Amino acid sequence: VTTMTSRLTKSQQRALCSQLGNVKLKLLYKASIHGFTGAAFHQRCDSQGPTVSVGYNATGHIFGGYTSKPFNQSGQFVQDDRAFLFAFKGEDLLKYPVTEPDYAVRMIANSGPHFGEDFVLVNRSQAVVYSNPENQYDFPPAEMHGNNLQLTDCEVYHVEDLEKPWRDIVWKSEKRVELMDSIKKYKPINSSVPQARILLVGPVGAGKSSFFNSINSVFRGHVTSQAIAGCSGTSLTTQFRTYSVKAGREGKPLPIILCDTMGLEESTGAGLDVDDILSILKGHIPDCYQFNPSVPLQVEAHGYRRSPELKDQIHCVVFLIDACKVSIMPTKLEEKLAAVRRKAILMGIPQLVLLTKVDEACPTVAEDLSNIYKSRYIKDMVQEVSVRLGVPLSCVVPLKNYCEELELDLKCDILLLNAIIQMLRFADNYFDDINDRYHNLETKE
């Protein structure tokens, strides 16, 4: 693998960053390695958010442009009032702002970065610059590139926002120990309930079984997989399974049971039946019950609990949503999730949403999981899920399951453990409500 090194000096990078706020530059594309073609540029730079594109020629000129809008191949002009072109004079930055923001950037498939009608790097998939000022940008060509339009290289950088995190979180191993201890010591405030029962609900492939495996891994101290997890198109879980997590290999079970269900599918008569959800919430369904998508649970079914106790019921419902699929969630699926939510609300059961696969959804999070609460993109996803499912923002928790890793990761563990703490708090709210209702009934009598 050829390692990419930036041709910009540290001070040139600082000069660019000072124009853009609290950011850092991450190299995405280097024409001398990936090829002077529109295809290579778009493959690495599309949908990557704000970018800085830099051209280099044989006369030593360094010049380029910034856009706050992500590249694509629509063929359209894109409005961007923050776009500008620039050139370096030594270490100093000369800046040429956009004059017609409505036509700031053009999204052309067979070219590299295309600024209005004025300036293109890797024009028509060749190692050349197209330079024709005075439409959307005003720059003196001699000052910018010395009229040498042959490129020796072209680099495109993702502009990473390093703003203050939108949620505070401590990434320290002491924190992991503290979270694990408080989960081990947790006791439901209702003495008739030995373990809080958490129901995991979500579309096929959102990571319900992987979440259980991940929590198990954290407490085992190594990556393990007990629930069947994978990425098939239909639900891999066809039974109602209850999983108890042990504190270590020989340890005693934790005070939490994760209940895994068949995946919700958008088509009718497939995946988990919404009527079965009510039976699960009320505690009628036994462990290892085999779901039948076309027929809801019958009272005659083997092991059906006719009069379940509080310990058999669900104390918190957790929806799992794949962060990569939020914006393309089918309407039918959204309706099924809403139906489950209504049933849980009627029973007063608190609800939490886990946004999974955040590393696949955002490149800065893939690079470093601790960027999760700095990522604008993940924040937008959290807001979108909150609106689409009708849950408060504070009830949406982004995280990453273990799927291909062989070793545990501190940051991954902390996100997973925080999610469990949230569930236990929500279960306690539910027990509180039940105790209050019970107390009110007694006082009325």
C-alpha cells in the first residue's frame, strides 16, 4: 500500500484551517497515486462533506478551492456562499471569494473539483487545469498559477470539524470499570423483579443480536458471539430469545435480561407481527417461542403465560436503527415502528433508540470512535431519528457493536455500557411509575 503524504506544509495547512474555523484536514485523494481522472476523484471524495482541493504545477505554484458542500456527480451547479479559491505566495494565503454563490460549484462526473465556470482541477480527466476567471470567481491567473496549466499533482482534503462535542463523555479505562461496576451492582427498585427485562426491536440487520453479543463481550473481556448474528436479508432470529449476560466467564448473571425478537420487515406478513409485540410486552411469550409471521401468538401455544407477573413483563423497549439507513427508512417500516411505540406508550413502558453502525455512516467516526459526539453528521442522524420515531433527542444513543473486531476497544465498550446504564435508568422509571400507581390505588381504597 502506498502511503499518502500531504504536499502542503504544516504552516500552509494552518493558513487554510484558520479560514475555516476549528478544523483539521484529512487527505482523501491524491491524483499522483489514484489517477488524474474524474472517476478516481469522485470515488474517494463524493459525499465527504466540506473539502479543500489543491493543485500543484511544475513552476511551484500551489492553488485551489474550498467548498462547504459535498461533491457528487449530478451535473448540477450547487449554491455555496462560503466557497472560495486561493493561492499560496510562500506561506501566505491569497483568497478569492465566490462572487456568484448560486453557481459556486459544479458537480461534473468526468472532472475533478469544478468551481463554477471558472476553475477546474483535473479537467476532463486530464492532468490539467481549466482557468477562466470572471464568471463566479475573480482571480489573476498569473498570480494564482503563473499561467502554467499542467498539473504535477492534485490533492483533495476532507475538512473535519473539531468543534466542542454535543454530548460529554469520558473515554478513560477507569470510566469503563465504574460503568461495569454500577451495572453489576444494580438492583431493580421493585423487589419482586430480579432482573430488568429489555426488549430489542428493529428492522432486519440493524444489529439486535450483535448488540447482545457486544455487551456479552464487554463483560467476558474478549469478543464473543452467542446470539446468531450476520447480514442476511431476512431475520436470522426466528425465536423469542432471552439472553442473560454473565459478569465474566464464571460470574453470576447481571441484573438485566435482553430479549431478542425477529426483525421487523416492511412487508405485511413478514418479520415480527405487531400483534405479537403486545404479548411480549405483557410477558405472555415464553423463551424460545418460535415466531410465525403469518399468525400471531395463540393463547393455546405451548408455554403461553396466562397471568404473567411483573418480572415476566418488558420494562424498557429499545429500538435499534442502522445509522446508514435512517434517511432511506421505508414508510411501511416506519409505520410498524410507530405501531410498536404506541403499544409501549399505552402500557407506560419507557423507550430508547440505539443508532447502530455509526462508524459505517461517518468517516470521521470510523477513523476515531471518540469523534462520535463531535460529528455533525451523526448529530443530524440523531435528530432525524428523533423526529421520525417521535422520541426525545435524549432518548437516542449512537453506538457501535462489535462485528469484525477480534479485540475489545475502550471507546466501543464505553458507548455500549452507557447504553445499558440508560436502559436500567429507564426500567427504574417504569418501576417507579408502577409503585406510584399501586400506592395511589391503596390510598384510594
